[in-house]
Amino acid sequence: MSSNATHIARQYCTEITPQCPVELTTYGYYPNLGVNSFFIALFGLCMFLQLGLGIWRRTWTYMAVLVIGCFGEAVGYIGRLLMHNNPWSGAGFKTQICCLVLAPSFLAAGIYVTLKHMVTYCGPENSRLKPRRYPWLFIGCDFGSIVLQAIGGGTAASAGDHGSKPQLLHVGNGLIVAGIAFQVATMAICGLLMLEFFLRFQKAKKARSASHSESEYEKNQGLQKATRNFRIFCFGIALAFLTIFIRCIYRLPEMAGGWGNPLMQNETEFLLLDGMMIGIATVAMTLVHPGFFFEPMRKFKN
């Protein structure tokens, strides 16, 4: 159908009819009932686990951002379920676009929270930044991306059901893309800094002199359980970082292509590169909870 017919349909359609087929909706499909229900259950379970573990082990900041992120993901997929029943659902569309765009930023913040403690534990002298600057810098940038995406999501949502006001929708989309791009840049810089830290840490261990003060990690190397747990924790955090980064990279062309573009209308790619990536990150950050796998995180106060 012509773009004019699509615009008219998105302005007036509220349910599936012969004049308002699913193909004219922004996504062009009925969201999969089973997979979206699975993600609701997964993120809901992780949310309650994070809440319980956070209270038990007193990892307050980590708990807060993870609970918010999991809650946002679960609500976002509830929005997609509403669209399964009615692909023209304005409430479902607005809910899922706002929540699924914003929630991963809170999960990324959970990673940034751990960096200060990991650097302090392994030796701050090997880091280009002082440990306390990691959360200030990266959570600050993460907050900036959240603000951009929130404004963009709100603007897009105010454009009417399925973008009945295309100019407003275009502005909102641009802000969302800018927020995601900022998040990608932030994560890329963070990843490079942590890679450099790891290389410098390994080099320092090999060239350690008698005057070198041992880090907490080196002091605990004789404790097999503590060393093993920390390595597992690092692997889990690295996996979460990688999967969130992949999701953000996917979202850039998906959103930049405009509402209703072919990539946006491919549900399989969305479920794999957004849903599954964030699902893996959330599960990893829950299974390797710092309250059990990185207990020194509760000890460092600075």
C-alpha cells in the first residue's frame, strides 16, 4: 500500500479490520505470544531474585538499578502482549517502546556500579581513572542517555497511536537514536578502559617488585574459593556487558531506519538481538550476584 494509505491507517485505525490490516501497523506483525510471555516470566523472576538477594546481601545500588531494569523489561513485554491481542493497541505500543528502550540503560548502570569495586580490588594503580570516578563518569553518561531516550520515548508516545502525527514521531525517534548512540559510545569507552586496566594489571603482576604493594585480589589468591568466585563474577559481568552492547548496536539501525522500516518489522531479529541479549545479560548478572561471587564489593566504601 502507499505511504499515504499507511499514514491514514495509523491515524484512524484502532483494531484489525479489512481496512486496517496488521501489515499497516508500525511493526507489521502480531507479536509472538509464547516468546513474549517467556520474557515477561524471565524478567519478572529476575526482578524478584534481585530484590531478595539485594536485601539479603545488602548490595543496595546494584539491587536498585537491576530491579528497575528488570521491571521495565517485564512491563515492556506486557505491552507487546497487548499488541498480540490487538496490533493497533495504542497503550501496548506506547508501553513497549518506552520501557524496552529505557530498561537496558539501568542494567548497564548495574555493570558500572561494579567497576569501582573491581578496580579497587585488583589494584587502582593499574587504572587510568581513580576508582571513585567510574560510577560518576559512566553512570552519569548512562543517566544522560536515559534522559535523551526518555524524552524521545515520551515524544514518540505523544505522537498518537502508531505514529498518527509523523512529524512528532520523527522528532521522538531522533532523540531515541541519539540516546542509544550516546549509550553505545559510553559503553565502548568503558570497555576500552577496562581492557586497558586488565592488560596493565596482568603486566604489573608479572613485573611485581618487592616494593609493590599487593592488591586485595593478590592477597586472596591463596584462597581458592575467593579467587574462583571473582573470576566467575568477572566472566558474568563481561558477558552482560557484551550482550547489552550488542543490543544497543542493533537498536541503532533499527530505530534510525524510521518507524515501520523492514528491520523494525522483523520480529525474529528483535527477539534475538534485543530480547535474548538482554535476557542473557539479566540472567548473568543474577547468577553471578556480587553478594556471593564478589563479597569484597560490600566492604569497599570509597
